[in-house]
Amino acid sequence: METTPLGFPIETVLVFIGIALAAIFIDLYAHRKDSVLSLKSAVLWSLFWVAAALVFGGYLYIHHGQSVASLYITGYVLEKALSVDNLFVMMAIFSWFAVPDAYRHRLLYWGIIGAIVFRAIFVVIGTGLLVLGPWVEMLFAAIVAFTGVMMLRSGGDDDEIEDYSSHFAYRLAKKMFPSYPKLAGNRFLLNQKELDTELAKPENADLVGKIGKGMFYATPLFLCVVVIELSDVMFAFDSVPAVIAVSREPLIVYSAMMFAILGLRTLYFVLEAMKQYLVHLEKAIIALLFFIAAKLALNASGHLFGHGYSIDPTTSLYIVLGMLALGVLASLIWPEKEESDSESVS
């Protein structure tokens, strides 16, 4: 059977594209209106995306064997876990921009579009760099370990919301477009006629004459999505080397990442509701990063020194799932103590 540059037959590539596009179409049709997503609906749609990922995993198992399927599932679970911390950052971004709940699904959609593009670029670059030798793997190991260290150092700052007015993407967008400081429905950009309509409203009289001239005017939703897109570029620096540690096959890496990312829109609303209960999940994610860094270093040192030690795909999958399960279990057994009660007493 003829293979593609991605290392798999064209039929496998088409199956991946077909399942992904069908799932995207179903999701977009179901969420075509701006509305608040309930927790029940978010859970069901998250399960829908997990099912879509498992369908492709089942295809890989039947046509390419258990080892390939294990690599894919491990990469999928790892990317999903790393994305949890990214979603917490998005929660902070939405809070700072005061984005209404009804519009968050729309912004997440555009954020995921950017993630699909950026991950494709980074996967091609990352897997291509690996041909230069094991020292590249050592570099990737250092990047992943550094991410774990930075997460450890910032562990106590989760409740502090960053001032995104100093964010590079925010300042760049405001230089490109004059900004209109209020929401205008779900619009990202306003033309001059639309801006005049907004300024004609009595509640916006104080803004007349205070907005610069331009062809288009950025709303807070546009500024927010620009910050999300650039933040995702930084996320890709961490997650792509981590998933590449699981497999060097571009299709395995990219398909695992894509199915994990495509389910993030609905997973966001699940995590938003359950964030206060998953207090130890970040510790499990940090432990995962150090495990992946060690796995990369072990692979690289094996090529350099020929020691013959390695971690097989099935064992890697069990370790990844086990660490995440321990993080969830620890959150249930040792929930975060309420500090407000003690403060009120004092």
C-alpha cells in the first residue's frame, strides 16, 4: 500500500480528515447561535469529541496495530492534559476582557482555528528537526522540563489575573486598528457606518470624539481573540515537543493534537464549572511534563551512548493515564480548604 510523506497510506490520512471534518460540521451546526452552554451540554459534547478521537484510534488499531494506536492515544491524552492548563489561562483572559458567557464559545472557536494552524506548522518543524540528531531531542527535553519548572514556580499565582493591556498582542492590535471600548454584539470589527450607529446611542455619548480614525475599529472581542491566538503560539512551544516525545510520525502527532484541541471548546465550560474541585490536577500535569522530559532525554541518550533503555508506547500510556488519575483522585481526597472562612473569623 502506497504511503504518503506523513508515513501512512493515503486512506489513513483521508479517514483522519473525514472524521475530523464531520465532527467539526456537527459541532458548528449545533452551536451556530450565541448562547450559554450548560454544564450538562458541555459534558455531553466533550464526550462526543472523545468518541470521535477514539473512532480514529480504533481505525489505527485495526489497520496499523496496537503499537500505533497506543502512540496515538498517549499523544491524545497528553495533549488533552497539557491543554487543561491552557484553558485556565483562557479563563483569566476572558475574565480580564469581561467577555459574556454567550460569546465565549465563539471566541474559543477562533482560538482553536489558530491552534490548528500553529500546531501544523510546529509539528512539521519539530519532526523535521529530529532528523538532525539526538541533540535536538535533548533540546526538546530541556524545553519541556523548563515548562514544568516555570509551572512549579507560578503555582501559587493562579488567582491573580494578569493585566493584558500590556500584552504584546493587545498593543499590536491597538496599533493596527483604533479600538471601540464597548461590545457591539458578537462583532469583532466595526466599519465606520457601524461605529457611527453605536456612537449615536445615548449611552455612548461620552465616547464621541474620543476614538481615532480608521477603516475598521476593533471591539474588545477582537482584542481578546488576538491575545488568545498569540498565547496559543506560546502553548505550542510546550506541547508539540511533549507529544513528539511520544511519536515521531507527523500524522500520529498531528491527529492526536487535533482531536484533543477540537474538543477544547466544550471542555472549557466543564473545567470552568469544576476548576475549584480539580485543585491538584496541575501538579499531575507538572509531573507529566517531567516524565516526558525524562523520556525524551532517555531516547536521546540511547542514540548517543547506546544504553538500550527505553519506555514502550503501552507503558507510556499507562503512566500518563495513571498520573492524571492520581491528580483527580488527590483532588477528591484532599480538596482545597476555604480560606475565606478563617479570614472572616479573624
